[in-house]
Amino acid sequence: MILTDQEQFSAGSLAVVATPIGNLADLSGRAAHYLREADLILCEDTRHSRKLLDSCDARAATTSYGSHNVRAKVPWVLEQLRAGKKVALVCDAGTPGISDPGSLLIRSVIQEAIPVTMIPGAAALIPALVLSGLRTDRFVFEGFLPHKKGRKTRLEAIAKEPRTVVMYESVHRIRKTLAELLEHCGDRHAAVCRELTKLYEEIARGKLSELVAHFEKKEPRGEFVIVLAGTEERTEQEEDDSDTP
């Protein structure tokens, strides 16, 4: 693999490296190069990342960086960078900084005027949006909904959102969230995606009532992306339905 001078991993810099959302074959050659060149790799779960790192022969030291230790770990990482270490940041799957604590480190590095670069790749929200069959020209990403405080307010705002809405959800709350979306948003079209890029990838499409029924019958497994039609698309669909003889 040939890299330009601009693409070399410089000492004392942070590389934010997107990793595959499921299929390890999706790791780019550039991402693999940066992981091999790193002196230190920050992982959400070092055990989870080890399989990926072994697949590209990345032998750097690893350390955990996640929601449980982010406040304490950021100053330490900044010290490593000032000492000239090449530091790579990865998450369990997808793009660091998207609905994970990576954003705090990235902001801190920028504030300290330490060089940072991004090796782009997948984020589950994009393939889910494309595969949903809903409008992709205008959309909003909601991340994970609050578990308790502020949840109702967010649901009420989503109900009024004209653009397609993309959100993440865990296996433990997917049934509850679909039922609440049906309650607040009405029976509009949506898609639920899981195991994206993996062997058992599944895209369930239909109205919210149909998706609620689907997951009442089928035990949810994995991590989920919900894609919900916005109010503009719902109006268009209702007009199309009314024109059907």
C-alpha cells in the first residue's frame, strides 16, 4: 500500500480510526496501516477489539477507553500524545465519536492544538438509512434516546420532525421504544435494522404497528438501528395511499 507524506501517522498525533460495523473484511487498507503504526490503541473493550487488531497484525499496546473511565483517561492520553506517542482511537464497531465517549477526547485534543486525523469508515446509521427504503435526502440522527429523564420530550419532538429520523437502540429496549414511537408518532412507516454487514443481517420494514407485532413474536437479538419516516414522508405516503383504487 502506497501512502503520501500527508497520510503518514506522525508522532504525537491522534488518529480516529473507523472500524467495521460487523464484517471484518470491511476494514480499509489505510485504517489497517494506522493501527499497525500506532504506539497505543484506545479501545472501548480491549478484548472485543483484539480480534480486529490481530486480523491486521496490529501489535500496539491497548488500553480501555469508555464511558466508565473517560474523565480520568483523557488527561493521561493527552500526556501520551505530548510525549510523542502515536495514538489511535477505535470503538467496538463503527466510527468513534458517534454516540460514544470518543467525542470528549477528540474535543480535548483539538483544544490542546494536538494534531488529529480521521480515517473514515462505516457508521451503522448510514447503511441503515439507505436500506430502510425511506427518504435519504434529508434526515436527522438522534443517537440513543434517554432512558428516563427527557425521554418523553425527545419522543414528542421526534413526532413533529419532518425529516427521516435515525436512532440507535439496544436489545433490552427495542420493544419499548417501538411501542412508544407508535404511541407518540402514529402508525407511520419505519425500518428496524440489526446485524448489519453480518451473516444474519436483518431489515424489518413496515408500519410501526407491524414492527411492534414482529418483535413481540420474535425475540430481539443484537444492536438495532431504527429508521422512522418523518412527517413530510408520512403525508406523501398517505396521499399515495388515497390515490390507490
